[in-house]
Amino acid sequence: MKRRTAELSADDLETLARSPDEGLRVKAALHPHTPLATLLSLAADQAIGVRRALARRTGAPREVLARLARDPTRAVRCAVAAHPGCDEPLRRLLWTDGDGNVRAIAKHAAAIPHHFSEDLARIARNEAVPASVLAEFAELGGQARCAVASHRECPRGWLERFRHDADAAVRLVAETRMGLSLDTLRAFARHRSPSYRVAAAASLPWDDAEMPALLADSHEPVLLALLRRPDFPAAFYAQITDNPPPVVRLVLATHEALDAAHLQRLLRDPRADVRRRVAQRRALSAEQFAALANDDDDRVKRELAKRPDCPEAWLRRWCVAPSEWLRRVVFTHPGVTPDILVNASALPDNHEEIAKHPLTPEKLLAQLADSAGVFVRGAVAQNPSTPERVLSQLARDADSYVRLQVGRNETCPLSLLLDLEHDPDFVVRRHIVWRADCPLDILRRRAADENAHVRYAVADHRQATAEVLSGLARDGAMFVRARAKERLSGS
């Protein structure tokens, strides 16, 4: 007859702990009478399930939790972080664990002391901290040890210890800080961890025997580390894999010394952002420009239209393209000519952009001044190249928006300003007053305007005299009086 679980002796539990059956070892780990020595032996069990059960054990001894808090398996450390018997020193260890999930559980289980988080932030920012604080964090989780190893005051003896740390990230920081030897860099180049190969790619000599393997590496950060070296030899472009990852192709697209074979492939790259980056290259041959100019993606053409060396023939062609954004880039190009603007006027959607362009011929501006579109007429009205006779016509426009734009035009003659100051729309009159060059006579007359907003604009004008402001200080509108008094007091 089987004995009850509660009657198992220490020898029985020790036998269960050595059983080849994982389930029996789990039972030994969870039994309330299992001796501490047996629990500590189970903390080193090869089965994750046993160690995880031990970390979840109710009333687990502190010595067991301390050993499991440094367990190589994330699930075990997560169980320790959630254990109610985990004290503050263990919490601190887990708060700085190298795994974000462990840190999140530990932070959720108990509040972090403010000074502790502040000290860790100061170490990470490389600020001066007491040696005792560095020593405390050097014994904590991988995140804390990485910060200590990166700190400028980290003793060399600690760096030597960190070189043999269980955490690969800590070892890499320590190796980098101590100065990597050529043999170490070569070992890094063959390391299975990409972070080590990145360190090797950034520092190995170009003639080293390990360099071809790094150039053929399929991991993006490794190739990027090579390409971002300022001394990258042009002869090495041919050794890069023919189909590198997208991020690498983006970097390659702007390398001026890129070999012709890679560049030709990038011109036909399936990703539009790569072709856009090629269009931003400092120099493009006529054949390369033509290949990109016939691209199906308008964003590639827009990058070409921004180039100072964009040929006039392409600007003339794109000024009537279906894409509105492409046409707008063409109109802002310094090489656009009046002939191109006239050619673009064949498309009604271009009329507003053409009407505001300073190079638009006067004849075309006169035609656009008769447009049915109020915003087109408004654009003509604000164009500094619009002749006076056309401005005079627009100053009598039926829409107040157009008349307002005439009043805002820097080249608007005084005769039109004198007419517009009596405009029936107070917004037009206010814009006349807002002009920095508004004549003093207009300011005096508009100080008696029927609209309070116009009178406020007078009170706010920097050219308003004390005589004008004194009258407005007795204005019927409170906000006008207040502004006039502020101006009189020097505010």
C-alpha cells in the first residue's frame, strides 16, 4: 500500500529528486517537506519545468529564489519576479534583467524606489556616480551590468570580469571598452551572434581574410556597419551580395562610388523607396536619369524634378503630368521658364499655381484674371508681377477675397489702396491697415472706421501717431481702448 504524500521522508524526497522521471522531480520540488539541500539541487535541474515549478513553489526559501533569479531561462526568472517571497535585493536584480518581459513583471510586482531608478538612469547617461553605486549595479541584472561596463568610471578590473559574463551583450561592451585585438576581432567575425559580427565589421582591416565572409553576410546590421565606414573601398562593392536586404540597398543607393552592376540593379529595384534614393544621388548619367524618369512611381519622378540639374525637357513634360504633387515640384524648380508656365496653362488644374508664379508672363496673367475660379483670380491679385492695369481690374472684383489679395500685394499702387480703404467688406479695409507701409492719412481716416476690428488694427499699427492713439483711447469698444492705452504707455 502506498504511503501518503505527507508521510514521505527526507530520503524518499531525495530519491524522487534524483528520479529520471521529470514529473516525479516536479513533485519533489513542490512538496512542502522537501529539505533545503534537495531544493538547491533541483534549482540546477536540466529540465526547465522542474526549475519553473520550484520558482512557483509557495514559501520557496530565499536561497532557492536567489539562485533561480539568475537562471538562464526567461520563464524561470519571470516566475521568480512574480513570486510573493521575492525580497527587494532580488527585485533589484530582476528590475535590471536583460530581458524586457522579466523587467516588466518585476516592475509590476512592486514599485521601484525612486533613487534606484534615478541611479540607473545616471549610470546609463554616463554621469558621475559614487563608486558604491557602481559596485551595487555591477552585481545586478544584465541591463545594469551593461550600463556599468559602458560607464566612463568603470574600473578595468571589472571590465576584465565582464569579458567573461554570462550575458553576451555585457561581454561585447566590455570587449569594446578594453580595446579589441586583431585576434578577438577575427573571432567576432566568425561569431554566431550578429552583434559580435557588427563589431568586427566596424573595425577589421579591409585586407583581413575574414572580410569576404562579412561582405557576404545576410544580416542587415553587419552590412550596414561595413557600408557606413568612411574608408569603404570602391573595389569592395562587387563583393557585396547581389540581392542585399532592403535597408542595405537604401544605403547603397546613395554611395557615390557604387559599382555599375549594383547601380543598374538598384535602378530596377522592386522597392520604390530604393529607386527614390537612387534619384537623390549626387550624379546621374543621362541614361540613368531617363530610366528613372520613366518610372511608374510618381514619387521617383518628384525626386528627379527636385534636382538642380533636371533637364528642361523633362520639366516641360511633367508640368502637365497627371500627378498634382509632381506638377507642384516642377513649378518650384529654379529652372522653370515662362515658356514652361505657358505650356502648363493648357491644364486648368495648374492655373492657380501659374497665377502666383513670379515668372508668369503678363499676357498670361491678364488671361487668368478673367478666370471663373476665385482662387485663380486671387492668386493673380497677389502676384508681384501682375501689372497695374490688371490689379485695377481685380480691385473691382465681385468677390471680396480677390480684392483682399490686391490690398495685400506688395506692389499695389497707392491709388488702389486709397480706393480699397473704402471697401464695403471690413476684412479688406483691415488688410489695408495691416500693411507695414500703410500711409498715415489712411490710418487717420480708418481710426474713425465703423468697424471696431479695423479701428483695433489702427491702434495696433506701429506707425500710428500719439494723436491717433489718443483718439482711440476713448473708443467705444473696450478692446480698442485697451490696445490704444497700451501703445500710449509704451507696451
